[in-house]
Amino acid sequence: MYKLLLIVLMSVVYMSLFALQTDEELAMHTLFQGKHALNDAVHAAAQQSNQMKLASGIHSIDEIKARAVALQYLQANLRLDETNDPLPTAFLQSKVVVELFKVVNDNEAFPYTFVDAVNGYSVTLDRPGVIMFIRLEFPRTYTVLQPITWTIKSSAEMVY
């Protein structure tokens, strides 16, 4: 009888470890998916030239177009709606929050160093660029892992 009880207990432990490993793998995949989506969004935003200034020979980013394009890329890649809530068929289950969207334009002195001590992020831009932070929450498959929330950070410079 005790062997049967031991088999049942070992099965529970094994299944718990399997659930933990599955959640950890999915968490890493979700983090990388979020990072790739943010990188694509920031790079697209950094290429939104201000046509009026460009006609004068000044390389500058149109802030309104840059924000719209960044959100459009982020929503397409993470399968979000217009308010950054996940679509019903998306893997994510909670809203993606844009914590920071900063356009560093021609009015700054370059090289420009951005430092965010709270999030532990610093970047030096040699040209106009975009810096963006998002907060992403991992939708746990099992309840073995504690809730995970990441602040994903990215930046890109204008290419010319």
C-alpha cells in the first residue's frame, strides 16, 4: 500500500516540476516575443522623418507619426487592439502598457545620453532616435510560478 502512495506522490511532484518547466519556457518565449515586437516598433518609429525639416536638410523625426507607427507595429506583432488590450485569440491576457515613449530630436545636442535610473537603462544616441518602454505581464499557464511582469526597453536611431 505504501508503494502505491509513493507512486501517487511522486507523480504529483513530477507533474508539478513539469508544469514549472513549461511555465518557465513559455515565460522566456513571451519575453523574447515582446522584445522583438518592441524592437520592430521602435525601429519603425525612428524612420518617420519630418518632411518639412527634411526639405531644409535637417534630419528630424515626426513625433506624431512616430508614436502612431510604433503603436501600430506593437499592436500587430503582439496581437493587440487599439487600446493595447489583447485580442481574444492572443496569447497575452492583460493590457500592454506603454510606460515611456520619447523622441530625441534635432533640438538635442548629440551624442545624447538618456539615463533612467529607476529602470536601470541608459543609451547614447548619435542621431535623432526613439526610446520606448513597455510593461508586459506573463499569462501563467499553471499556478506554479509567481506572476511575472517585465518592463521591456528599447531604442533606435534614425537611419540616413
